[in-house]
Amino acid sequence: MNTEKFEIEINTLKKFYEFYCKDKHKDLEEKSFELIYKDKIFSIKLNLCENCFKNINYSFEKLQTCPHEIKPRCRKCPNPCYEKENWKETARVMKYSAIKLSLGKIKSRVINLFN
């Protein structure tokens, strides 16, 4: 995958994990670190609890080592690299955040209709 697609993927993970963690956990910490992908450095700031940080870090590692030039969605990947428990956890975070973000958009559209 190219660096632009990699950046989109890490930003999606970041947004979804931060949304989930903010709603579900209380002991959030701000952490900064860098990821290197194809000689490009990505600086990332996260506001997550320790467990969510561990999980997103695992996802970043898997993303960095993804062998596909055109990256499929992980759930449709012919060669899944996630361990089953890590996959279930990430899928739960992504599902929760996607639903909450979608409901927020629908709510704002309904409110805008009446303003």
C-alpha cells in the first residue's frame, strides 16, 4: 500500500480507538510516538488508556507489515494476520465507534432540518 493509504488507515484507527476509549474508559493518557512506513515518518498523538494503547499499537504493527499492495479490508483478507482475540477486540472497537459516529451524523442532520 502507498504512504497516503497508510496514513488514512492509521488516522481511521486513531479516530475510532479514541472515540471508543473516551466513551468506555476513564484513565486516559496522552502519548506521542512515531511510525515509520516506507521511509516516511508519521507522528502520532493518542489520548488512550493503557489497554487501548496496547491494542492500537498491535493494529499499527500489523498495518506496517501488511503484504498487500492494494490493501483489502482486514475481515475480507485472504491471509489474515491478526490473532483471533486481537481481531475480535479491534472489530468491537470499530463497530462501536462506527455506529456512534453514524448516529451523531444522523442526529445533526435531523437537528439541521428543524433549524
